Amino acid sequence: MKFRVERDVLAEAVTWTARSLPTRPPVPVLAGVRIEADSSGVLHLSTFDYEVSARSEIAAEVSEPGVVLVSGRLLAEISRALPAKPVDVVLDGTKVTVTCGASRFTLLTMPVEDYPALPAMPALSGTIDGDKLTLAVAQVTIAASRDDTLPLLTGVRMEIEGEKITLLATDRYRLALRELTWNPASPDISTVALVRARTLSDAAKSLGGAAQVNVALATGAGVDLIGFEAGGRHTTSLLVDGDYPAVRRLFPDETPIHAVVSTQALADAAKRVALVAERNTPIRLTFSAGQVVLDAGQGDDAQASEALEATLEGDDISVAFNPQFLLDGLGALATEFVRMSFTHPNKPVEFTGQAALDGEDLKDYRYLLVPIRFAS
């Protein structure tokens, strides 16, 4: 095998393809990136860890077609460090030589025949705008659990009904829901998939820059798989197995108390007040006519307090939140104002967006946060 490729093109492709490689693979070959150079002048780079696969294609000057398997992380680091010149890659026996200008590296190869076959991309289910996908996934994955002992809650539930996709995630302390539209391949499609939040977030960030992202789902017939493709890059992931809890019912049917505050002003004030909140201690929000007062700290500890303008419908109310969970929800909103809906000081609070102070409540994104009980 022998080929030449531009340094930036190689570095970007290898870095993207090797991004999800395991740090401690169960077998050594799973730490490798498989490179296949074909006579048509295309390099095919791929990685696979039995759960997530990644493939990318780039143009190259191929002198001798061939296949090789080398350490993915090492090749990514080398390719990023090379000077801005064409890169020549040559396979010689069990070693690969990478030459770029005056730089020269020799890498050991791994047995290609031991590398597992990559899963095929499922049939196209539909397409979605890249920016829309990136925003929606970011808004929802903040609420997904990071505790691997509860694998179901580390996933994002994707409900597809015709032209509507609903994304749901929870870690038991908060719940995020986002509805968005897409272009399904079949107008009567109806399916549900539980996707690892980490995988979904990575795919949305890395492919979301494309105008359109292809989404492919294979469920109910053997292996459950989801795939994303854009710009010559393909990634697949096994779906999480199990029944996701019925979290929709957690959203309250009626909320007699509502408050509207500037999203950015509330986030900035929460950050300031939280500076005196010790680990695992909440900040309190007290709503009354025309204002909300944020405070943290008590007794002989450092204390902070700040008042903001707010509108309130209903009785005065005080709630306490985990500061980071509050900031996550405010940061996910893409609107100038946040509407907070209450039923009781110790019941979950629903956060939605409003474009204007007296505008319509926007329900396409909903963030439910469980308050922390505090002493009266």
C-alpha cells in the first residue's frame, strides 16, 4: 500500500474516525484504525468497538492499493503534529512509514484479519437539518444520567411519529423533552429507539455542521442499530436494550403558579450567588410580586443574595435547586425569557421558553427540575 494525501485532510479524517476508540480495549486490534486505499483514489478509514462504528472517506493519490491496521490514537496525534505539507504513507512488511517534509514516523501494524467486520448502515429512515439536530440533542442530553450502573438512564429515548421526533432524557432529578420535525423516508413511520446519550451527542456535534444529516434505524429484527451519515462520514451504534420509564407523566397537568424572568439575567445571578453555595447545597429562589430573590449560604457561612425583576402569576412561592442543574436548564433554553411553572414548593418545576415577557409559552422544549427540600 502506498498513497499521498494532504496533511489537514488526513488529520481531520483520522481524528474524527478514532474519536471513540476505547482507551482500554478488550482486544488490542480494537484500538486500531483500519485504512483501505483503493485504486479509485479513495481512502476508507474505519473504527469499531463492537458497539460504535465510525467510517470516513477522503480523496488521496493512491499508487498501490492495500489495507492496513495501525494504532488510531497514535496516528491521530502524529497527523495533527505534522507540518502543513503532503503526507506519504507506505506499507513495508509489518511497518507503515509516514513521511511529511522532513518528518518521518514508523508505525507497527496490527493483524487486519483479526479486525471485526463493521456493521452495515441500516436503510435510510429520514433526514434532519444538522443545526436543528445539534441544538435539540444538546438540550436533552444535559439531563441524561452519567451513572453506568443505570444503563437505561444513560440513554436518550427517541420517539418517532411521522414528521415529529421527540427526544427524552432523565437522571431521576431532572427531565428534558424536545420536539422537532424532520423529513421521514416514510410518512407513516412509527418507532422508538433508546440511544446512548454520549453517542448521540458525539454524532450531533461532529456531523451537525452539515446541511442535512441522514438518520438510519434498524429495530425489531435481530440487532437494533442506529446510524448517522453526513459529508462522507458514517457512524453506527447499538441501541440500549430495555424499557425506558414512563417519564412523560411527570410533567404536571396543571400549574397554578407561573413566573417569567430574563433567562440570561437569571443565569448570571445564579452563577454569582452559587459562589457561596458549598458542595451539594442549594440556592433558593423566592418569587413575589415583581421580583425574584436568589440567596445561598446560611448561619456562620458565607452568604449571598440578589434580586431580579420578574413577573408572577399566582401566590408567592420559594423553591431551592441544585445550582448546576438550574444553570444547565437555563443554558439549554434558546429564548430571551424563561417561564417557570409551579404546583408546590417541593414538586418538580417546569421550565419552558418565551420569546417575549408577555409572549406565548413555547412547549417544544421542556425541562423539569426536582427542587431540594429546605428548612423553613
